[in-house]
Amino acid sequence: MYCPTCNQLNVPGAEACEKCGADMTALDRPMPHDKVEASLMSEPVACLAPKPAVVVRDDATIGEAMRTMIDRAVGALLVVNAGQKLVGILTERDFLTKVAGQARFEQKPVREYMTANPETVSPLDPLAFALQRMDTGGYRHLPVVGQHDRPIGVISVRDVLKHITKLCKE
């Protein structure tokens, strides 16, 4: 990679020119090719207007959690401890893979079936970061947390798809 200031050949990915010390960090930064890429690279998770978190305590019963999901028409519940800190997520997939077929599950605590320590994003993280987390982890829902790991919302793959579809229509 050539330095734009002094034309010195440098190792690809170098942050500064070996000869003149010029900053070269922007030279290998990916550039967006269209509105969708520009949005994913620059807009924060907050632009999706994350749905408010539907929260249950980790000591709530699976029966209570199931009723909450049905009543609130959501596919994921964020699980918090007594201090309201995020400790897990309980999704429809968890019900299918961990709860279905279990005898007398209704009175068991959520903590036995939730996915503990879920991946999260902040409202300020770029959309591409959130999408990458969802893709590599195979997640359909991603908690959005604020200070002190307190849940403030949830984004879903559907939210990202709606955002991209809107950009494509413009």
C-alpha cells in the first residue's frame, strides 16, 4: 500500500507510513457502494426503533413466560435478575428445543430454559455490527442494552429486513 503523502510502499494494513508517519487507516477502510451498504455501515441500531423490551425475571415460571409471550405477541423475552440486569433471553426456539416434551414444565423457572448471557448490541452500534452478530450466531432476536447491561429493547431480523426494503424502495 502506497502512502498518499510520500509515495512510500508500506505493508498492507499499516496504520502509519514507515517513512513519513502519515495516517493510512482510511486507505483500506471499506467504502459503501449503495444506499443499503451506506446505511448498514453508518447508521446505528437505534435507527431501527427497537421494540421495547418485554422482560421477565429469571425466577418467573415457564408458564408465566409463555403467557407473557402470547399476551404481548412477541417471539422473545429478555430475562433479568433481581437487579434488572440482563442475564438471558427466552425465545420461541427455546420452547421448541428445550421445553417441548418436558413433563410439568409450567412451574419450572425460566433460568432453566433460557439462553444465558446472550449476545447484545447498544443503540449506538452500527447496523452492520448487529447484523453480523445475528448472522454468525444464528439469532433472530438480539437484545439492545443500555448502561449497566439493562435491557432497553429488542431487534429482530425482520426489523433489519424492513429497514433494507425501505431503502431499496427509495
